[in-house]
Amino acid sequence: MNISALSFRDFRIYLVGNLFASNALWMQRVTVGWIAWDLTSSAAFVGFVAFANFAPSMIAGPLFGVLIDRVQVKQAALVTQFLSFVIALGFYVFFVFGILDELVILLLSAFSGLIVSAHAPVRMSLAPRLVDRASVASVVTLGAINFNLARLTGPAVGGWLIAFWGVSAALFIQVLCYLPFLFAISLLQPRERSSSETSKEAFLTALNSGIRLVRKSPLIFQALLITALYSFLIRGALELLPVIADGLFSKGATGLGLLTSCAGFGALLAGMVKALLPSQINGGIPKYVLASVLIGIAMMPLVGLSNSWMLTLLCISYLGFAGTLSGISLQTAIQIELEDNFRGRVMSLWTMAGIGGSAAGAIALGALTDYLGFTLAFSLAGSLGIIILAPFILLRR
């Protein structure tokens, strides 16, 4: 297995602390999604909450990427995680006092998305700088395994807490989970950037330098396009799990936690598979990336047509697998191409493609579900995805 990054003390500390924060993030997502569905019983509103959470990355993400290439990454990580702690505390306090209505959910979700859009380039710049360059691919794989382990456990714990202890208990545990990562970050000593040119450039000039690098690199440009497509369809569909769990199968919060954990299990399995595969090398996107995306998109109509809870669990597990295997591989392909002083800018654009695609997919699929019904909406989306992706595969061949 490609686990060379674990030989570095700082990366091990980062990995353990990040596991707590990632669990908090996934517990928050499932809890907020449940509250949105419980308040409105509207698939469109659930999708809109996801859009509010993701939209800031489409606007502010690249700007934060420039900032991260200009400031001390450790301090930036402390600030973003402290603000995530404050947002989690806000959800808890507003719920306890009975004022977490539709408007407040949207506002807090938007603020949370803004902090996540700032932390994404921080995370993708900090972790590779805790190891040597030869272990960067290992960092991406192990980071994804860590994140998706939380994606498996966080929703399950969140759904269990909601079902047996109530929403307030779930929100309070999320607040506590941010504290270990704050402590872990304070112990880290990332290496310095190889160049200080970015801090000397004008802000917009530095932003344009990152965009120009993406345009000049066919590999990075193609990786962004593929990321946007699978995020729009596969990850957009996964944002509507509250609708599937309770709207279609009447399984409540426990069912939502189980569905989200199935997606997490598929994602975790993808991380393990990726770790067992030969290490990626410079200059190419693995062929299995397009294959896994195509199968995942083709499975969406099956999700729409399924009347079986077990079949739906299996389909959602594969969607989690396909999205994560593709995401790890595409991120690795980009990261091993980059110098440290470009990581914030370029990876913020990759995050913008992924999160922006998820946001647009969630709101589009939610609206289609309310208007056309769940079966027709998912069947139509999957069919259109195949039509879009098939020519791209043929052109690459």
C-alpha cells in the first residue's frame, strides 16, 4: 500500500486530528439535511440548502486560493477551523433556542460553505507540505481514506444521535469534535514554500497566474472538466439522500444515517482500492476514472426506478465509490504536477469545479424531483450524463 506519508510525524498528527473534524463535518451535513427536510418536506429546499452550503466555493474559493499562497498556511488552518467551530456552535445555539427556521438554516449553511471554501485550499496546501515531494501521492490517498472513514462513521453516529437523543445532542457533539483538530494544527511545522513570488504579485495577477497554469496544462484542464461533470450528477444526487430515506422509503433519520454511511462505505472502499493500486505517475489520468464515472452515472436511473431498500443502499454505495475513486485519482494527477507556491490557487479551482458541480446538481435535481417526480428526474439526469460523457470518452481514445 502507498502509505509512505505515515512515516512523517506531523502528517500522522494531522491525520488523527482531521478525523475528528471530518466526522463533525459529515454529522453536520446529515443533521442539517434532516432538519431542512423535517421543516419543509421539500426536495427543492433540501437541494437549496446544499446549494447555499456549496455556492461560496464557486465565488470565493479561487480568491481564498490566492490568499493561501501568500500567507502562513498553519495560521490559516487555525483560523478556518476555529470559524468552523463557531458555525457548529451557532447551529446548536439557534436550535436550542427554537429559532433555527428556514432562513437561519440557509444563512448558517452559506456561512459554513464560505468557511469550507477557505479551508479547502488550506487543507490541500498544508498536508502535502508535511511530507517530502515523493510522498505527495500518498498524502492524497491517505487523506481521502481518512475523510471517507469519517463519511462512513459521521452520518451513522449523527443519524443514531438524532433518532435516540435528538437533534440538539447531535449538534452539540459536532461542536466538541472540532477541538482536537485545533490542538493538532497547533503542533504542526509545515515546510516553507519554495518561492515567495506570489506574495509580491498583485492579487488579480496572482489569480490569473493560477488560471493560466490550468489553461496551459491539458491534464489539469481535463481533470477539472471531469470533476465538474461527476460532481453535478453523482455528488448532486447524494445531496438528496434525505428525500430518498424519508420521502421514498419512510425510514426517518436512522435511514438517512444508514444511506449516508453506505455512500461513505463506498467512498472508504474506493480509498482502500486506490491505496492498493500502483502509485500514479506524472502526465496522465488513469483510464479507470472515466469508467467508474460512466458506471456511476448509468446507475442513477436505477436509483430512480428502485422500489427496494437494499438495492438502493447498494446503488448509493457505488455512487460513493465512483465519486471518491475519481476524485482521489484526479486530485492526485493535479497535485503531483504542482509546485508548492501554486497549490492554493490551482486546488481552489479544482475545489470550485467539484463543489460548484455538487451545488448546481443538488438544486437542479431537487427542483426536477419536485416538478417531475423522483423516478423521472433521476432517469433523465442519468441519461443526459451518459450522452455528455460518451463522446468525451471516444475523443480521449
